[in-house]
Amino acid sequence: MKKKFFNVFALIMVLVFTVVSCGEKKEEKKQDTQVKQEVKKEDGVIRVAAIKGPPAMGLVKLFADNEEGKTLNKYNTKIVNTPDEIAALVGKGEVDIASIPSNLASVLYNKTGGKIQTASIIAFGILYIVENGGETVKSVKDLKGKTIYLNSKGSTPEVVLNYVLKGNGLEPGKDVKLEFKSEAAEVVSAISNDPKGIALLPQPFVTVAQAKNPNLRVAFALADEWDKVPGTKKGSQVAGVIAFNKEFAEKNPEKVANFLKEYEQSVKYLNENVDEGAKLLGKYNIIPEPIAKKAIPATKVTFVAGEEMKEKISEYLRILHEGNPKIIGGKIPGDDFYYIQK
């Protein structure tokens, strides 16, 4: 039984952390990566793709309603495992709507010459500082002199963490040691084997790790501390977005309006019906049901569109650009990056 749980645990770790670290190294690869999955094109049918894990969570009720013929639009849906796979589909114009990390949307916008638009925020910050077997860390300032285990040097989580540390007067590498691991599973192993270990982990990683090691305690949500950094716009740590193929959106305003309405309803259902939502997440092999029950409230799946969306995403990308321009594709997108429904 333990072996079976560990296998599930390891799989979720690989899939979900790939989403949140999102590809600074992978984003440098050519976008013509060979992808076997294809979203079949049919007349009048909208092709929707999402990365397994948090990006797919808010869509799950829409997927179920579509399967039962209850949606205003008809959808052909696909859940893929990695950012590379969905980047290839989007880049080739083989998907109309994608649910992806926000920095990946910026990368694709830059790589396609502005053929991608964001239409909604799908989740806010999902990163947490986790402590093993103690209660010494209750605020960012308590991290002084500590070591933090995290995954993927130069990635989005590192940039977000550095921004929060610096905003609290702490210099990464000097006041706080960052110890990078090559894989997410190694991060959990490191903190579990360190009686005073501290790590940066995303949801639903945190829930999975706590199931394996009950001594792990959530010290604080990084998004909360991000909001406290002087001069930062509140709620601007944007984990993921809904992205449109610009040509599709321009030619199909009614279908786009229907989708946004149905996506908003899907998000509301997930947040208000955690048990049923968890069952659907398990059914569609997005997150195992037992983990999803605990992860849904902490993942902050949401729907934010219009000018508020633009304000929050532009702030987030500005800060990421200052930390590492490569992770947003080299430059901040223009105003045409944002789909504002009229």
C-alpha cells in the first residue's frame, strides 16, 4: 500500500511542479517539440487544452457538462502532462483555448508574434513555505539564517521567493540560503530528512507531502507575503491564466463569451462543492480525489477577467521580468496580450 501511494505521490509531484516552475530552461527549447497528443479539429467545436494539475482544476465541471451535452458551446478537450506539450499545441495553432501558467502565456505571446491573448486569471499564488517538525517560522523575517529547499534554479518560484525576501530586507544567498534540488521529489525528501527543514512547495504538492509526512507544517502562503511588499499591487501573484488563440477569439466573440460564462460557473462549482469537485478531478485524472479534497480550498482557483485581470497580470509579469526576463519570453507583452470582453 505504501509503495502504491508513493508511486502516485511521485507522479503528482512531477506533473504539478513542472507547471509552477514552468520552463525557464524548457522555454528555451524550440517550440516544435514533437507532441503525440492532438486536439481534433471539428466544425463548430472549440479545442480546449489544459496542463494536468492546477491549470486544469477550474475546467473540470465544464468538462463534465460538455460530456453530458449541457454546455452552450461544444468542446473537444485535452489534458496534457507538461508545459512543453501544450506550448507545442498552442504554437502550431492546434488549440483555441488553453489553461496555462501565466509566464508561459507571455512566452508564447512573444514567440508567436502576439497571436496569444489572456482572458482570465485561473489561480492566484499557490506557493507555500513549509516547515518540518517545528514552529520557528511564522513570518518572512523568521527565515533569516535559515536554509530553504526548492526546485529549479532561475524558475518562477525562485523569482517570487526572492522578491518576497528582498521586500522584507533579506538578501537571498546571504541572509537566507537557497538549496536547489533537481527534482521536486528531492525537495520533499530533503525537508523530510532534515529535522529543521524548510521548503518552498506549491499546492497540491503541500497536501501530498503532508499525507506522506504529517510533521510538515504550513508556515505561511507566499502570496500573502507578496501582497505585503511595499508598492506591490494586492493579488498580483498570478499562478495561471486562460489563453486564447487571438484569431479564434476575433472570429468567434459569441463562443468566447459563452466559454467565459461557462468557465466562471465551473470555477464557482468547484469552490462551492469541494467533495463533488474532488470526485470529478479524480475521474478526469487531474488530481487523485483524496488529495483534491484538501487541495481545492488551498489552490485558490478563481475567475478574474477584464481590466482587473490586466492590472494584476501586468504587475506580475513586470516583477518576473525584473527577476529573470527569460521566464516571460524576454519582454513584457503589449496591451494586445489582454482580451477584454466588450
